[in-house]
Amino acid sequence: MQIYISGQYFSKENAAVSVFDHGFLYGDGIFEGMRAYSGKVFRHREHLQRLWESARSIFLQIPLTPEEMENAVNETLRVNGLKDAYIRLIVTRGAGTLGLDADLCKNPQVIIIADKLSLYPREFYEKGLEIVTASTTRTNPGMLSPQVKSLNYLNNIMAKIEGHLVGSVEVLLLNSKGEVAEASGDNIFIWKRGVLHTPPSDAGILEGITRRVVLEIAAELGIKTKEAAMTRHDIYTADECFLTGSAAELIPVVKLDGRPIGGGKPGTLTKKLLARFQEETLK
Ligand code: PMP
């Protein structure tokens, strides 16, 4: 495996950043998770746009143009001989001192790792996920905005650990108002009374690119959608539920907090949207 770090390639063993990098010391940096299908990065420009928005929000100057970044990602795929891959794109603040002063970090680092996919096992797609609500809430948008895909995912990790403690691979996070936000690394949708619902941006979510594609597909199929605040009650009483994310694509959820959703089996619409989504990735 060859890893791109600021213009050079390193083997996995030799790929490293400074221990003074603020990304390492403080989670001071941003990232994107993308996928390539048959050699083409899915919604590449949209991921780069989100990366640049995260950067602007945290005063981080990305040392490449979006075009240069796009080329670097494509080259990393080529160098690794990968056509279907998960790509992790990271920009750190760079090495500074042990203090918090970001002005002392003069060399932001760009890291691109392309690897074979490690998705949820197939049986999870066939049987659906059983998830629980975490007591850890999603970061409040008044703090660091959840729209910033920052290197500090500790909140999400804490929530995921809570799930693992009770045997759930994924968890639901609420926002500080007690409304449904999203899963630890995925957005959430429900299908109820003929409407496809998902929490709005101001519920404190990361606006996922997969979420956006699903909303586009729903519009094309003439499915009514609604982005409005929802509570766990809405999920408990939904006909279907699924999560969306670049790595997971669409994955059914069949139980939340012990309550079976719909028939306790992956729903028909979920399967149809997943199939339609997969077609989209090959366009
Ligand atoms: N929410 C969070 C917190 C995430 O980390 C991710 C995955 N990056 C998503 C949602 C899904 O976003 P996307 O569809 O752009 O991968």
C-alpha cells in the first residue's frame, strides 16, 4: 500500500506525521471518506466541496487547489492499482508546538489513504441492524459545528463504544433537544405513512453526501420526502428505517432500543433505494 503524504508516497510502515502535528495533538484537522467504484470516485467534487467548507470553517488553509487534490486522489488510486476502494482524505493543521496556537502550524499536511473496503458484513444488509440510542449526544452546533468533518470524532467514538457494550454495532445519537440526529458515522432515514423522513441539517447532523443522493433518488422516483425534526417515537413507529453513508451505502435498521421496526425485517423501499443507489454509483 502506498500512502500519499503532501506530494510523496510512503509505504504503510513508513507513512507518518510529526508527533507535534496538531492533528495528532488536538484533533486539529479535517477529513473526508469517499468511495471509488470502477475507478471513479463517487461524487468526488461534492466531497471536495465539503472538505473545503470544513477547512474554511476552522481557518485551515488547504495547501492544494481542489483540482490538484482531485488529481492526487485519482493518482493515489492508480498507484495502488485500486478501482473499487474506500478513500480517506485528511488535512491536518501541521506541526506546531505543544501549545494551542494554530498560527505556529505553518505546514498543513495532506494525507490520502486508499484501501480495499471494510464494509459491514453482508448478513447485516440481509438481516438489518439492531441499534440502541447512546446517552452521548451529538455535538451541539453552537460548539464545533457537526458540519465540520473534523479529526475530533471522540464524541462519536464514545457513542459507538456505548453500543458495543450492549452488543450493537451502531448507535443512534440524539441532539441536545432530545431529537434524532444521526448514527455515529451515518445519517438516518425512516419511511412512514408514505413519506421518507430524515432529520434536517439544523438537528445537528453532518449533511451526508449519501443522504443527499438518496433525497435526489427519492425525488426522481416521485417519493415524498420531509426534512424535519423527528423523535425516537417516530422511529419506533416507522414502517422502515435505514442508515446512509459513503462506506455503508444504505443499510437497513430493524430494531431500535429493543422495538422492532416495521416487520423487524429490511423493508421493500430500503431495498429498492439501495439498488437504485448502487446503479447511481456506476454512472
Ligand atoms: N454522519 C457522520 C457523523 C459521518 O461521519 C458520516 C460519514 N462520513 C455521515 C454522516 C455520512 O456522510 P456521507 O454520506 O457523506 O459519507
